[in-house]
Amino acid sequence: MMTFTDALKSADLSAIRSFPKADLHNHFVLGGNREYIFEKTGYEIDPISKPLTSMNEMDSWSAKFIGNRYNSPEGRKLLIEATFAQAKYDGVTILEIGEDVWGLGEFFHNDINELIYAFQEANDRIAPEIELRLQIGLSRHCPIDYLEDCLKHFWGHKDFYSIDLYGDELAQPVENFIPIYKKAAENGLVLKAHVGEWGTAQDIVTAVKALHLDEVQHGISAVQDEDVIDFLAENNIRLNITPSSNVLLGRVPDMAHHPIAQLYRRGVNVTINSDDVLIFDSDVSKEYLRLYQSGCLTAEELNDIRLRGLEL
């Protein structure tokens, strides 16, 4: 019987897809299956194929392939469906996705039950075998009082699993979000934030301590500081890493030298995830294969990472 390591060594992508995997860092708006979207809309969405030289290039990509086409309740639900279709196709069995708090009023008539139902219904209809971990999303550039007002609709709903802060890491000090994360902890949510993709290693420690984070999205700049690597390992702070995204955004030079290897071998808990499938052609199975074929990690190391990602 073929094992996951066998599938990697033989570059059998179909076999790799047949093994269970987690995707714990997926922005569903850009996380969908491009064939599913084309079938439903007739729009083709081409991924980028070489590293970007500026964020303006990403903005141009978004304007060309996404634009305002999906800025409606129906469009939003289509993107949710497409993400479950992609996860099912890729053998993902744990999928962590959710809506930004501003989307509640924009796409779900300010009805939190409608938002929750949209995700759960798509999960049940398209991929009932997938465990959905529903996430609350926060944009870092938004004023704190605005976010707190939006979050009034989310608190107290046990359907949500985690909270995540994303966007420009330099938009405002992470300490501004302490009251929100304290409330999130009281609601029993897993505490996550995007840190250390564009910022420094010390930014990661600052965010973890200030917000009492359980997990960090990206966190790759930790390799800049040996003490930060030790801090993450000793405190079992999971880094949910997205390798192709890091390469194509110019955060690391190439897959072979991705810092995930150094972090993993130093005892940091890491997972491998997609980020934005539609932009980076980065489904989880391809990420595993790319890391193996580049020589970044061995097949045995990648299988260990896969299994850890499936743990609670």
C-alpha cells in the first residue's frame, strides 16, 4: 500500500491528494477551485507564475481577475462553495476559514445566523467529510471601535472556532487589539494573528505576548533571531506557514531555502497551508510536493508535519 512518503517520492500528486491534510491558513475569498468558479461564472482566473516585484502587481492581478464580480451575497456564497470544492478535491479534511467582520453587513444582511449558515450549508452539501473550523476575521487597518461594534454580533456564538488578525502588519500597533483578544479568549476562541510575514522576529514575540496567541499565521521572520525560535518552540506556538505565497511575494528567495525547514528542525510546531489558492496556485498537496522536490524538507519530515496539522 502506498504511503504519503511514497507518494511524495514518486511525485504522484493524485496520491498525495488522497491522504488527509489540514488547511489552517486559507483566505476563502481567494481559496477556491478555479474550475468550479469557471463552471459557475464563465470567468477564468489565472494564478501568478513568477515572484511579484511590488504590491501594485498584486492589486493589478486582483483588479483583472476578481474586481467587483463577487461583491454580492450570491457572489460571496459562491466563493465559499468554491473553497469547499477545492478542499475536497485536494484531500483536505480540516479546513479553517471564515468571514471578515465587515462582511456580515455587506453580504449577510447583518444576520450572524445567515453568515454561519452559509458556511455550514456549503460544508454539508459539498464536503460533509471536512471538519469546518469557522473563523472570525479582522482587518488590521480598521479602527478598533469599528471592529468592536462589528464583533458584538459574533460574541457568544459557539459555532466559531478561532479569530485571526490580518492585513498590513504596520497599520497600527498590535497592542491596540488587546481588548478584542481578551474578549475572544473569554469566548473560548483559538487566538491567531498574521505576524512575521513582513515584520521582524521581535514583532512575533510582541504579538504573542500582547494577544496571548496560540498560533501565528506566517511567522517566518522568526529565523532572524535564535531566541525567537527558542521562544516559539518552548511555548509551542504553532506557525501556519504558506510556502508558495512567501516565495511569490518575495519574502524568501526560493522554495529550497524556505525557513520552514530551519524552524521545524529547531522544534517549532509548523503546518503547511495554502493561503490564496487562486493567486498562488498553492493547494496544500502542491505545497508538500514543492517542498519535497526543492529539497527543503524530506518526505519523512513532511509526513510528520502533515500528521501534526491534523492534531487538535
